[in-house]
Amino acid sequence: MTEPFLIRHGRGIAVWRDAGSRGPAQGCDSCPIRRRTVCSLCEPEELRRLEKIKYYRTYEAGQPIMWAGDRIEFVASLVCGVATLSQTMKDGRTQMVGLLFPSDFLGRPGRTLAVFDVVAVAETTLCCFRRRPFEALMRDTPHISQRLLEMALDELDAAREWMILLGRKTAREKIASFVAMTARRQAALDATAPRPGMAVTIPLTRDDMANYLGLTLETVSRQISALKREGIVRLDGNRRIVIPDFDRLIAQTGDDPEDGLPV
């Protein structure tokens, strides 16, 4: 069995595991994100072709996956963990513009340079595909192109929803929406719906949540405490939140319960 070893990538150091070594994912058939990832529509022969160009990389919390301006040699699906997408302005100010959860796609076929800084906020494993062979595979594998289009449109819908959240929602609605979105993403990986009493692990520190939601740290802490005091959530440690009644949480988001939040 191949042992993992360290390689340099961009400006960080990542632990690489090949497809036959131990890790969160072994083969496509046993992949924990198989139902939602870019290869979810692929036939067995298409999966075999993908297997030949894939490898795994694991990053520790806080390690950069890529920096804006880096040359992109791969595209990837997140197998486990969470990563942030950030953009730095000329004067040094940084804005978090997105989060990548398990099954999300990183990189864009046809693009050679990274646009955003991508940093792991928890131990994160990527299922990577060498960019050029992946682009070639897309040209004669309609299932991959179809799934990428579906994922891109879902991402566009989510971005529009997030514009409403940042521009129009109150601080309380922002916090509730973020917790609900995290819960939905966690449940979706198990092909279930959010359920009463489910516990979710918030991937960001409160300081990072403030940055992401356009709030101050004090406001984030105050709103979480208010939701706890009213019994809408329970806290189990620094980042683990228990949701006794998901409908009560949704009522705090300002959204139509029938529409839900993007996952």
C-alpha cells in the first residue's frame, strides 16, 4: 500500500494520496460524494477513464490550496472538508466570496489561472483530475459536460440568493440562513432532509462568519446567543450547533419555507 508523502503545491504543502492508498475516497464506486459530484451521471466506462487521470490531495486546516494568479494544473471535487474562496483588493483588504463544501467543484475547464485564493478551513481532501486530460474527456463525454452545466446553474442560483442575504436580510436572518444552509448541505450528502435534533458543525470561526456575512464579530455572537436563548438552536461546543426544530429555524431566515435555501 502506498504511503502518503509531502509535495509542494502553489505556496502550500499538501499531503498527496494516490487512488490506491488509504483516504476518504478509494474508488468511484465507494466515493462518499458520488451522488452529487461532477461524475454522478457517468457510466462505468466513463468512470474508468476518470480513474486514470485522478489523484487525491489532502490539505490541513489553514493551508492554501491555491492563490489567485497561480497556474491551475488540475480541477477537483471536494471529498471532505471545507474551503474558502477569497479575493484580495489592491489595498490589502480581503473579502470572502464563497465556501466550498463536499461535492463542490474547484477550478474551471479552459481557465489556466486561478481567480480566487482558496484555503482549507478544515482538513480537506480533493479528488483531483489533471486539467488537460479532463478537458479532453469533457469533449467526448456528454455526461460530464451536462453535470458541470447543472452544477454551474445551481451555483448561479445560490449566488443570487446570497446577494439577497447580504443586501437585504437582517443580522438575525443572515445567521439563521447560514446555519440552515450548512444543515441542508450536510443532509444532502446523506441523501436525507434536515431533521429535528440534527447537529451540524459550523465550518467557520465566528470571526470568519462575520467576514462572510458582512457583520461584526460582536453582532454574530449576539445573534447566536439570541437564537440559543429562544431555544431555536442549542450549542454543543464552539462550532457544533443542534437544531431542535428545523421549521423554527427556517422561520428566522426571512425565506419562504416552500422555496428553501440553495444547497
